[in-house]
Amino acid sequence: MTIPTLAERLDRVVLYQAYPQSFADGNGDGMGDLDGLAARLDYLQWLGVDAVWVNPCFVSPMRDAGYDVADFDHIDPRYGGDAALDRLVAEADRRGIAIVLDLVAGHTSDRHPWFLAAADDPTDHRYVFSDRPAEGFEPVPGSRGGWYKPNFFAFQPALNFGYARPHPDEPWRQAVDAPGPLANRDALVDIIRRWYDRGVQGFRVDMAASLVKDDPGHVETARLWNDIRRRLDESHPGRILIAEWGDPARSIPAGFSSDFFLQFGGDTDGRPFKSLFSNGSGTVHEAWEPATAWADAAGAGDAADFVSAWRDAAAAIEADGRGGIVGLPTANHDFTRLVSGTRDAEQARAALLLVLTWPAMPSVYYGDEIGMRYLPGIGPLEGSSLGPSYERAGSRTPMQWGDLGATGRFAPTDGFGPSRYLPEDPDPHRPTVAAQLDDPASLLHFVRDAIALRRSDARLSAHSGVDVRGTAYPFTYVRGGSLLVALNPSASSRSVPLGDGPATVLLAHRARRDGDGLTLEAFGCAVVDLDPTSHPAARGAASDERNTA
């Protein structure tokens, strides 16, 4: 039997994001590494994830936590080197888990050999160089003199993929088909292919919209990525490219398999995603307009902006015709966790169930499945601070494994020696995997059960339809014509009419049947089969240990 590729089953994939330096320490040196991640694959398989996205692990000076790459072809020694990646891929393959790496496509470290050579060679156009000062440019450290354009931090020189609008008065604005930009495009394809040859199943692409400069509407950027996608599909069919673009309506027709709604991106600077989860705590940019999140106890928010943006993206994806999928994360390394500020793990369940039942590719940020919190008051470390109130370190703390040895489950190690990266949450009541493993009422089991339901019920495929019935409290929608999802992240009880037909609660928390309706207590949520006689698989899930109502 032919096993479907990752691209062919993308509509059912559950992605898990592992921040490698914080996830698991395989050698006891206090720094997370790839052997530590490999030792935790049994846990991830038990949880039910299909693919693991690993943040940058290539050779780097680590001034931006690995997003300043000095060698695209080798794994940094702090993560175990190349052999550790090979072991990770082999062990993941044995468990049916795909490994997705993180590609920084638009820039390198200023210590990359490419930049060091170009800084001494005036004929080298791998980067964007100017012979006179220009806004935002930095002095070149080498003998060629002049200035270079950074892509993010000053130590991250932008690779030259050309400008959409060249201008003779600004010679650094090379056309996208100039020799330098074309050579970089070829190099990018070659880098990806080499890792595909080693068993990697896909890439998440950092700052994917940033490659072509001064590109209104990202027209030339879309042409670039569609060309790269075509070439990769020809040589390595079935792999996936996930964009960090924050605008699925543009990025997926531009050639990506998926793109996340994020805290930035699109015409409203990430408002659809922020309107769901941003509660003014954790990572908050001072330029963001204050707003009330839907996932908030006050019950004063609304998911309408998110639903509208998703509909726009779904229409663009349908017109594109290649089967791309919107991505929806619980959080990420650049944004605050669901458990942050006044929102605790109990309040976060409805948000987690949204991510796992919406027609999208869910991405679970490590630790969100046990309710790890954003830890305030730490950092900056390795470029984590982006402003006075935008400190990302609090979302990057060590995974809280607890004493797994006492559970007799998975690898017996603690998961970390004393962390030399960031401190663990000092709260003595902090959640751990070990404490929740044998508790069927725990958040961990709730997330696992939601993942199992998503995998077993075709109505939860990302390609299956959705009928939104309300976007506030409760947020209700029907998947596949007969699977009701009802979410109440507020502190007040809410009710949902079910009618007088048969209905089976498949998964619930703080929810109960009341005659012909469903009552959602404070922070309650549920998945209800409105047509159980037509879905025996769903009946089987309902009879399992998956109902905590």
C-alpha cells in the first residue's frame, strides 16, 4: 500500500512546534538538542501529532536564536550536529512523524562565508549593496566599502532577490532577473533539496514575504515562490512549504502549502489572529491598538474578524486550486502563550479546541498542551526583545516534563539538566507532562482526545465545510454538516439549542445536555454529533474515554 505523502494528507495534519533549545535536553548539559527531541518522539506519537516543526538549528552565532544562519548545510553543534539530525529523522520516520525544519530564506548572519566574501568583492551581488549611504543601510565591514541592506536586525544582511521596481538612480535596486538574484534563487532551491535528500519532509519559511524588495502586492515575490515550488515539486513531490507570511489569502496562491494566521501580516497587521488570543499580556507591541480578545473571561470580544479573514483566505485558496491549507497556531516563539496574564489553563481549553476543530492546519506550540504560561520578567536573550513591551523570551522557557521516571512512561529522564538557556517556571504548582499523564481530566488528555477526534472523523478535515452560527459567546459552528462545535471562553454560562433530534456529545469540558439544548458553563466547550447514526466512527470515539463533561 502506498503511504500518502505529507502534502497529500495536509488536511488532516496536526503540527507540533518544538523550540529545540527549550524542548528536551538529550545530554544533560542544560541546553535542548535534537537527541533530546528524538527521545521525546514516543510522547509526541502518543499525543497524536503528525509532523514536528523544529525552529532553526543550523550553524549560527545565535544572536537571533538561530535566525542568523552562518551555514545552511550543517546543524549547529549545540544541537548535536549533523548526526543528531539524521538520528532524529530516522526515529521520526519509524513513528510516522514528519520533520519540518525552519528556513531563513531572506538573509544570513553577517558571519556567513557568503557575506564575508562579498564584503571584500565588489563584483559579488549576493547581497544588497550600495556605494553610498541609503536609508536603513549599514556600513560594509570589508574592503569593498559602501553599505549593505539588513533584512531584520543589523547583523542579518538581506540576500539579494531583486527589487520589483528597479531605478537607475539607485543601482542597488537590481531587477529580479539580474544574475545576483537568480543565483540566490538557485542556491535556495539547492539548500532545500539537500535537506529533502536527507529525509526532511518540509520547511517553514521565515519572513517569506520579505525576499523581493519594494514589491507592491507581493507580485514578484509570488512569482519567485511559485517558481521555487514548481522546481521542488518536480524533484521532490509530496513535501510541503509553510509560510511565515501571516496572510494566507496571498501566500498560498504564491506557492505555499500553508500559511499561519499570525500576530502580524495582511492589510490589518494580524488583527484576525490577535482578535482571538491577544489579551494585552506577554508579547505586546506598543503600536498595536488595544482590543478585547475573544478568548477572554469578560466575554466582550468577538471572533468575527477571524472568520471573515478565514473566508477570504478560503476563497483565494479555492481559486488557486492546489489544495493549500490555512494554518492556525495556539501560539509561537514570537507571540504570547494562551496561558498569559489573567487567562489560566482552565480558560484556555476553548481556545485550544478552536485550533483543533477549525478548518485549518492546527499548530500546537510546545507546552500549550499542558497549559504552560508565558513567563514574565525574563530576557532578553539571543535577540528576544523587540521593544519595551515585546519580550519573546517568556514564551521560550524550558518544556515542563516533570518526573517522567516516576510515571513509568516514555524516557525516564527529567528532560533537562539545570537549564542554561532560560529559567523554568519557578511556580511550584506549574503544570508538567508527568503530573497530567495519568489524569484523564487533565488538559493534556483533553488535547490528546481532541487530536484523536480530528484524526478519526472526516468532518474535521480542513477540506470539510463549516457553517458558522455565532462568533461571540458561544462561538458555534458545524463541521461537515453535522458536527457541532460550541466554545465558551467567557466566565458566564451560555446555552446552545440542539433541537429534538438525536445528538451525542463526543468531547466536552464543563458542558452538559439539558433537554433539547447544550449548557456551556464558564470556560466550557464541546463537540456534539448531531447525526450520530450516520457516523459510526464518531460513535466509537464518543464511547471511549474522551468525554469529560
